[in-house]
Amino acid sequence: MHRRTALSWPAAAVAAFIALPIVSLLWSVSNADAGARDILAHLAGTVLPGYVATSLLLMAAVGAGAAVVGVATAWVVAAHDFPGRRVYEWALILPLAMPTYVMAYAFTDFFQFSGPVQTLLRDLTGQPRLPWFPAIRSWYGAALVFIFAFYPYVYLLTRTAFLERSPRLSEAARTLGCGPARAFFAVVLPLARPAAVAGITLVLMETLADYGAVSYFGVQTFTTGIYRAWLSMGDRIAAAQLASALLAFVFVLVWLERRSRTRLRFHAGAQRHEQAPRRLSGRRAVWANLVCLVPLTLGFLLPVAIMLRFAAQDFHVIDWNRYAMWLGNTLRLAATTSVLAVALALGLAYAARLAPGRLVRAANSVAGMGYAVPGAVLAVGLLILVGALDGRLEAWGWSFQGTLTGTLTLLVYAYLVRFLAVALQTTEAGLAKITPSLDASARSLGAGTWELLARVHQPLLRRSLLTAALLVFVDVMKELPATLVLRPFNFDTLAVITDHLAADERLGEAAVPALTIVLAGLLPVIVLARAISRRDKLTKS
């Protein structure tokens, strides 16, 4: 009982640490005075309907597009064998390494009026202008970016569901006269619906949280509205109200996803038989390659090629001393956050293993919700929290103005709230693989709680902890919204400077920091690809 109490309360403290920015935001909105309510009424009558409409439009388009691309590629790779399949199994997740704002820069260069696509079409048609060609800097251009940046979420989860399907169900459908297409839509796809819904929910949450791409394209969403209210207009109340509205969108998505999981339950039989993939050749193999190659090209190969061209063209104007400074700032923030996140995640996961009470389970659930909160919302919540704290301390006669605002401490705090869930899930997965009998054996030999962690669990968790640190490290490098608001004055990271240079149309100078972020993002993708390869080998053995 003493061990349970000793581990439970620190876990609860970490959960409170994570939830504090969200609580401060909701408290600020719920305790708004008459003036704040007038501002909300003004927002509701002016910009809020546009933000809602654009966000819903983006979510509908991106959700449908990512579902089609993710499910199609997952089915082609999981159920068929064709030349190139082994490469596509891992290559289709490469777009996860590509930040959306980098892809937006590349797509603009490729699809704009002076780009190669419209130039080729004008040469082929003989028309000086193409009025029917959609403008890339629009909501549908942003939707195109999000579809090919986020479809791997759907691909990964749905592919696993397809691989775990029972072949008997498909065989039964065939005996009832269903062709391959009808069997897929009537039997196979409904079985994969929970996985597909989970993947689509992740896609929609990333769409709502994005700032870099929608800002570059001039699309008015909640995130751009929050930054305009806070940074351009200096209106803290309006920013808080818009952030709370965005948070409500996110919570509704999470609730719908969990509800769908409870209502969509499908169970395969206890006996499992491996279903050999269908061999494709000739024209069908060509179509299978096209289904996989198009999203891979648009989501990764094309943006990388364009940014490499930009870097080569303007290589001589790059200020390498400033680049080294930006890189150093980014690495310092990412390393600090990853170490702290892994330490906190290990403590939470270890508490859940040794003291699995309600308090610890609730604490881990709260700590894991941070990843669902957009960076813009976290930034506003933290600034409100720090402002209230500074005001309270000054009322007590202590002058702490500016002690936290605009500091690296506050920025690391935001990163921890946002990305602790990534480290926690990875650590919990690694800890779950350690059999409880090892704990019992170590305790029978006189090992205490901390000796058990240091001498038994920590060596076995080394790979999981390194993976967790790597995932957090790369997420911090890519994070743009929270960094833009909370960073110290005259302190730039690779993500921030890439956004600033691209906004000034200095894409050649932005290419090197952008490619650095992409290169760093490849590391966890490689780890994930190796994990997929090992899992497939275990499934077949």
C-alpha cells in the first residue's frame, strides 16, 4: 500500500502538470466578463462562421481523400504480390517525415502559373492562360497537401487490419457468388473499419492543428485566426475563445473515434491461417505500382526533389553561420525535451505497472491527451497561465514579470505537454513486453522498487526508450505553431526560420533548413519501417 501511494501521487502531479494549460484556457473562457462575451458575439458575427466553414470543408476533403489513398495503398500492398511490393511496404510511410509547410512550398512551385505543370499544359493546349486550372494557394490546395502528407496514418493502421483478416470470411463470400470487388466492400473493408476510423481521426486532428501550410496558402482556419488575434491584434480574449472553439473540435473528434471503436467490434475466429497474397502480373501489376507510386511521389519524392533544386540554385547565398545557430537552437531544444519526456514517461509507465490503481490510470490518460491538443491551443493556454501567475505574484509584492514569458523554459514546457504522449505510448508498449514473472523473480531475490527498475527493466527497455526519445526529438524539430508564439525574442529554430524565409519567397534559403528537418524526420520512419519488417517476418513464421 505504501508503494502504491508513493507512486500514485507523483503520477497525479505529472498529469496536473500536463493538464494545467488546458485548464487555464477553459477557466479563462468560462470566467469571461461582459466585455469578453461581447468579443465572442463579435467573432460569431464576423470571422467565426468562416473559420468553422473552412475547417469543416478541409476536414471533409482531407478525411475522404486520405481514406481513399490510405485504404487503397494498404489493400494493394497487404493482399497482393507484385514487383516493387517490398519497397512500397515501408516507402509508403515516408511522407510522415515531410512537414506540411515544406510540402506546401514544393507544391506551390510545382502547380503555380509559372510552374512546370501549367507550363506544360499551356504548351500542349496552345492557350496563354488556363482559367479552369485550380489555384494551388487555396483551401483545395491545402487539402491536397494534407491528403498526401497524412495518408500514412490510415495506411499503417488499415494495412495491419488487412493482414490480420481471416481468409475464411473471404472464401465464404466467394462461395456465395461475390466477386473480388464485392467481397472487398461487403466483407473485408467493414472488418477494417475500426482501424480506418482511427487513422482518419488522426488525419483530421493533424489537419485542425496545422498552421504552416494553411498560413502559406492564405487559408483562414482556427489556427490562423488564433495567431492573428494574438500576434497581430494583441487580443488575448479573442485568441482564447478561438482556441477553446478549436479545442472543442478536437474533443468531439476524440469522442467520435472512441464511440466508433465501442460500436464497431469485429472478431475473427480463434484459428488463424495465413492467406497468401494474390499474385499480380502484366497490366494489373502496372496499376498496382501506380496506386502506390503516385502518393509516394506527391507525398515525399517530389517535395524532396524540388527542395534539393532550390538548395542547389541558391547554395551560394546561404549564411552557414546563421544556419549553424538555428541548428544548434533546434538540437538543444529537441534534446532537452526528449530527455525530460522519456524520464517522465518512464515514471508514469512504471507507476502503472507497479501500482495500477484508478489514480495512476487516470493520470496516464490525462498525460496522454496532450498530443491531441494543437500547438496553437497550448501556446494560448500557457500564455494565459503565465500571465495570471505573474499578476498574482505582483499582487503579493513579488515582481516576476517576464521570468517565464518568452523563455526556453516555457517552450520546453509546451513541448512536454504536446509530446509526452508519444514517449508514454512507446514506453508502455516496451514495458508490456516484459513478463511479470521477471518482477516476481527479482523481488524474491530481495530487489526493491528502484533496484528492479535499474537492474531488470531499464536494460530491457533500452531500445524502447531510445525510440521514444527519437520520436519526441523529431516532433520537436518539426513543431511550428507553439514555437512561433512561445520562443524567446530573436531565437529561431529550423522550423521557424523555414516558415519565415518561405513567407518572404526566399525558398532557396529555406530549402536547407527544410531538408534538415526532413532528414531528421527520416530517422523514426526508418525505425518504424524496420519494426514493420520484423512484425511481418514474425507473422509469416
